[in-house]
Amino acid sequence: MQAHAPLAPAELKVEDRLVGRRIIVTGAASGVGRSVAELFLRAGARVAALDRHRPEDLPGKVLCLEADVTDPDAVERAVAAAASAFGGLDGLVNAAGIANTGAYAASKAGVISLTRSLAMREQVGPRYALGRIGEPLEIALAALYLSSAESSFVTGIVLAVDGGRSYH
């Protein structure tokens, strides 16, 4: 199977796909969470961007909330604030990374070290059925679908957006 290049953000026709939808995005200050928040804003959603460090400089009208997802009381307050501000909620994209335990932090450090030792993306890409590593925007597109009315009969799934890595 030949790898397809990821779409550039400007090529995506997402406008109006999420108009009227009210979505919380965790981990919205950077990485995949930020990409999801930006894409959803472009698609017309009302976004509550939640992160342990207040998200900055997101384009458009966005509700920025500061909360650590490992603190249930803080999350409850943030969700209540978003629901109150938006008059309800339609979805949640949980893109926050959690690093509050020694074991998780150690395993995360091990993964980072292994990744660095691989030296080049070309050495990692062949391990995926599509022959490359995905981009944050590609994960954000899957979240866009799951948060849109187009997925009205989809619920409670774990969607592997991994370029075929789980099958390779």
C-alpha cells in the first residue's frame, strides 16, 4: 500500500461541519489537543479549551479553561463552567496526556528515549501499514468526525487512528 501525504490544513473543507456543537477539548494548549481545538473552531464549533496551563492564542472565539485532568474537582468545575457558558455540551475530546505517577513518567521517558534512538522518521514509518507516522491534524480529523452529527450512531468506541500500526 502506498502512503498518502497528509492533507495540509488549508486543503481541508471543514467549515460549518460543527456549527452549533459545543465541545470540550482537553490538552488544548499544545500538540494533538491544540490541533483538535483549532480544527473544531474552523469547523464552527464552540470550543472549551481545557489544559493545566491556560491555552493561549487559539484562533477565534474560544473559552479557555485551566484545569489539571488528574484533579476530579478541577475537571468538574471546568465542565460546569463550559456547560454554563455554552448552555450545555455535545462532546468531549480527551487529548490530555497524564503524567502524575512515577511509573507513567518512567515509561514515558523510556518511550522518548527509544524514539530519539531511532534517529529518523523514515526508520519508523515502515512499521506502519501506510508507511509513515501520522500528523496531529489527522488525529484531529478523526475527532472531528466523532464529534459531528455524521457520527450520530457511533458511541463508546475506541478508534485506532494509527496508520495501520495496530494491524502491522
